[in-house]
Amino acid sequence: MNGEQLHQKAIEIARNLPFSQQTHPFGPDYEVFKILEKMFMLTAEVAGVKMVNVKCDPYKSQEYQELYSFIIPGYHMNKKHWISITPHKNLT
């Protein structure tokens, strides 16, 4: 999955969650999703690499990072509560 596909799939999933709201508090380049005013996902592009930041259970975060090379600690976010998902050929 390339970066554009990653963003589009993440946005599609987030839009379909109950009570999800799409916002742009950081400008038009960032798609931010909230439920009950709490942010749970945002799309970003850093140094030409598109990624999705997702709020994550701290106990699962480390496990996901060990299992999947395309999951890293949340870029520019609290590393305990956020992960970043980057494009990868094995990501579907």
C-alpha cells in the first residue's frame, strides 16, 4: 500500500466510525478525526512520507511495533499513547 492509499483507507475507516468527526485544527493538510472531542487519528506527511497517527493502547503499542516494521512510535506525538503507520508493501 502506498502513502495515498494508506491515507484514503484510514480516512474511509475513520469516517464510518460512530460519532466520528473530521476536523482540520492544524490546517488543510492534516485530516484529524475525533470522537466526543477526543482526537484518535490524524493523517500527515513528513519529509515526503505519508503516515497515519493513531491513538493506541499503551500495552498494545509495543507489541504492534515489534510485529510490524511499518508501525513506529507516534511521530511528533506522545510515544506512549500514539503510533504512526507508514506505507509498506505488506500493508493491505
